[in-house]
Amino acid sequence: MSKQLSLHTLGELKADIEVPNYDLTTTGCGIVHLGPGAFHRAHQAFYTERALAFGGDWRIHGVSMRSASLKDALARQDNLYALSIVDDEPKTQVIGAIGQLSTLSRDRERIVEAMVNSATKIISLTVTEKGYCLNSSGHLDTEHPEIISDLQNPEKPVSAIGLIVQTLKLRMQAGYADVTVISCDNVSDNGKKLRQAVTEYAGILSQALEQWITENIAFPCTMVDSITPATDSEFSSYVEQKLGAKDNWPIQREAFTQWVVEDHFSSPRPCWENVGVTFTHDVSFFEKAKLRILNGTHSTLAYVGLLFEKETVFDAISTPFMHQLISRLLSNEIVPSLQGNDDFDINQYAASILKRYENKHIRHMLSQIAWDGSQKIPFRILDTIRDNISANRSIDLLCTAVAAWCVFINERSLRNAPITDPLADELNALAQACEHKVSLLASKLIGIERIFAELVHHQGFQSTVLNKVEVLTACAEQGLSQLDSDKMLAKLAGDQ
């Protein structure tokens, strides 16, 4: 049986394993992070691990809002864990950036003490968009069960928003304004949304507290990106073999990773700029590029790939036709919509996305990417279509993505398969009312104003989508093996 990963066994690991190059016994914590899940440990903790080589007490005190499973798993290994890069040239290293782990249900006093401590300069979080407790209008949801509970008992909050406000109140009383609150969630304008939730909650408790937070505390926006597959027993066994030691909860991610942070802080910070983090005054452009180039092509690949019975992103992009489709969509219709920022090489970023899709070691399921299409398509596809219409550029391949979604909804309903979407009942009812006649259903779907807004009245958009539905349906009936890929791509691209 392998020895346990720990401070005592670091020196006994295999020679090719990178280990922390700073003093783990004396380096203190300067960051409290709410929600230390796999993405945080593969992403922000990784960047912080690298930045610790440049000095400072910047280790992380991780706070689990619900489960104690991570704390229990890493307790026996001094909070060390292995990060494996899943690529053609794999690499495994030990991360020591997490100095402490706590769970709100067990360690409330310890957590509050850490967040109020003058040594803590950054409070960060990955709690998903639901954790911000905002309503559909972007304001604090005062009817949210956790917010109701926290407002009734503000000294024992259960939400991340309540906990942050409680500790900021104590910092105000202590005179510790030098802290920055950073959202690391995959949410657009995440810093603005977090600030909105925090200040509105604080205002209910105290106008003076709301004013102090507004005047003193920065909430920078960020953009994060890296695929982090789940840990399973097979991966854990692989890591144990690589380390020569047992790790209770190793993690993995793809080689590509990106962190863009708004350069707006009310406190010191680690030397993240030295280790690959991009600081900018405008995160929105980077978000827009990711949304269109990565998410837009992801959705296109998912709906077209599923139509041709592909299972993963790698399966789909390995098909020459779909590789050509995505390449042409990027070069002809998406990249031209993103010009105007000299600090970001759009063409290089687009090329890196294709390379990521070609990583055979990552099993990114198309069925999962296809979830919630009615919510995703407006931001991933339709905004690009609007820009291209305004600039008199082609929308043919973008409309192919919309058409493929329409066919996807029809196929799911026809097979009585579940549709994972907030509008699932409505979409399924429409498909049944149209007797699963795909062209008729498509005309109904692209007429839903809640999804397509003013495009329901744009004749060019409407006719182009319906044309692509016919082309895709005919080609799907043939199957990829019988398909003339060049001819099909020409039809989809509007070349004939």
C-alpha cells in the first residue's frame, strides 16, 4: 500500500513531481476563498501556488459552505493535493497553496475570525451564479430562503452574501478596509453582480455599512476558463502511481488555463501578474471573446455533433466536416465581430480553442453542452448574429447553429427523451403540436420572442435558419459516411 501524501512524504515522491518551492511551515494565509471545489483548486489555487514563489503570505484558507468532505479528505495530507495536466504531455504537481480548510457548519467562528483578520487581504469565491442570490432583474432576491434566514439572523448567515457582509461589517468596526472581494465564478460581469448583492444586503441592515462598502471595497470583475473533469477512481489510481503516494482527492484539468482580472483592488495582492494572470481595465472584451469563440462554437459543435450521433467534443471535432465547419464559422463570422482590442490576439485565441477541442484526453460530453439552449443561444450566438447583420456580414453558419438547436429539440421530443432546459415543457409541447414536423417546429421556435427578441421580425434571419434546417435534416438522413462534406459545407455557408 502506498504511503500517504503529506508534508513528511513530500521528499519521498517520484523525482519528476513538482513540489512547492516555498516554506509550507511558515507561509501564512492572506486569502479566504468560499467554495474550494475542483475548479478553484485547479485554477485560482494553481496561479496562487506559482505566485507564492515570489514571496508573501498568500496561502488560501478554503471555506466549504456546505459539505465537510474536502476538509476531511485533505486533513490527513496537510491540505496538499496533486494537480494533473491532462494532455499529450501530461504533468503532475503537488499544490500547497491551500493552507487551511474549514466548513461553515463546523467552524463558523474560525471562518469569521479569518475573514476579519487584518492579514486577510482578499476574499474570493466560486459559489456558482445561484450563490449570488439575485433575482431575474439583477437585484438581491429578498424572497430567497437563505437571504430571508440571514436577514433574520445576520450573526449566523448561511449564504455567501450574508457571510461576506457580516465580516465586512466587523472589518469596518475594526478599521480594516484593505480587502478586495473577488468573484471567480463563470458569470458575466461577476464583480458587478457580487457588489450588487453585497451592497443591497448591507443596505437592508445598515445604510452606514452600505456606504462604507461602496466607498472602500473593490469588487473586480474576472474571466476564468479551464476544463476540469471530475475525479474518479481510475484517475485517483493514476495519480497514486505517478506520485508514489496516495492522494485522497487529486484533481485534473486541461493544459489551457486563463484568468483575466480587472485591475481594480482595494488591497495588496499576490504577484499573479508574474505567473500568467492578465490584468486589464476592461474584462468585458475578454468575456465577449470567450462567449463567442469558445461558448458559441461549443454550442454549434454540440447540436450539429449530436445530429450526427457524436458523443464528445473530441469525437465531433475529429470529423473533418465538423472541423471545417467550426474553422470556417470562426474565421468568417465570429472573429470579424471581435475586432478592436490591440491587447488581445483574437486569431491566436481562436486557434487555441480548436487545439483544446482536439485534446483526446478530455471527455467533454456534447449532451451536457446542449443543456439550457434557450438560455445560452441568445448570448453565445444571437448577439454575434446581430452584430453581423449590422455590419452586413454573413450569418449563414451562425444560423446553422440555431437550426441545429431546432432539430435537436425536435429529435429529443420525438424520442420522448428529456430536454434539459428551463423552457422544456413549452419546447416539448410545441414539438408535439407540430407533430414533429421539423421545419414547422423551427418556424415556431424562432418566433419565440423571449429567446429571439427582435429577430422574430427579421426576415433574413428567419429565412436563413429555416433554410439551414432543411439542409441539416437532409444531410442527417444521408449520414456522415455518405455525405459530400464539401458540398454540404458550401450549402450551409451560403456558397450555393
